Amino acid sequence: MAKQENSKRSPISKSPAAPQNPASKYFHKSEIVRYGIELLIVMCGVFMGIMAGEWNSDRHLNQQRKLIMTNLKSEIKQNAAQLDRAIKYHTKIATTLDSLWLSSDQKQLAQLFLDGRGFNQIPGWHGLGVSILENSVYESARISDVFPRDGAANADRFIQNLPRN
């Protein structure tokens, strides 16, 4: 039987066969190169898409920051105006109380104020006039995490850049 197999071989095939690449059984070199190029093109497209998304996200975040800074400046100006009004009101009330105290019977006046009826004698009295300042823009910026975690440094920079009126 071994002699029959040898007799079927051609004289050229007597040398041992060269080792074959297992992938070459399924793909030719040109197909591998083509698939590699296609994969590279897809990877470049995905990378460029990610970069465009990051750029757009940064642009949107910068727009939000500018809007919040504008609103924060406005809120600070409103709070400053409200504090100015409160200072004027309290100065007026203090002046009026001083004049009432000096021009009245102090024991009788003290009793009126302890009973709660003396405040009606003060012209322009509207209560204690406690100022409640707004901080909604700051809180929304802090909660939405529009500013980086080093908020103190940003706040210092922001305060230094405020216009001095």
C-alpha cells in the first residue's frame, strides 16, 4: 500500500510541502489590506465624531457660563441695591428712635415698645426691614456644576473682575 501511494506522487512533490499561513486559507493579502484600510477609516471617523462632540459640548458649556456670569452680575447688583435701601431704612428708623427716646418720657416709651404699641408712633415704620438677598443664580450654577470644582478660585477671579461703580 505504501508503494502505491508513492507511485501516485509526482516527482516534483517529493520535497516536503512549505508551511501554509492558516489565514491565507480564508483571506488573500489584498483582502486583509482592504479590511485594514476600512477599519482605519471607520476608526478615524469615530475619533473625529467624538472630537466634534467634545468641541460642541465645550462650546455649549462656555455659553452657559457666560449667561450665568451675566445673570450673577445682575443678581449681585440687585442685592447691593436692596442692601442700600435697607441701610437707608435702618438709619432713618435709628434716627427717629433716638429723637423719640430723647424727647419722650423714657419709662413710658419703653413700656409702649414692650407692649408692641410704640412702633406705630414711628413715622415710616414698616417692620424690621430684614433684607433677604437673592442667590438663586449662584445656587443653580453650583448645583448644575457649570463651574469647575475649584469654585473658590473662580469666585475670587469673578469678584476681582466686577465693575467698580
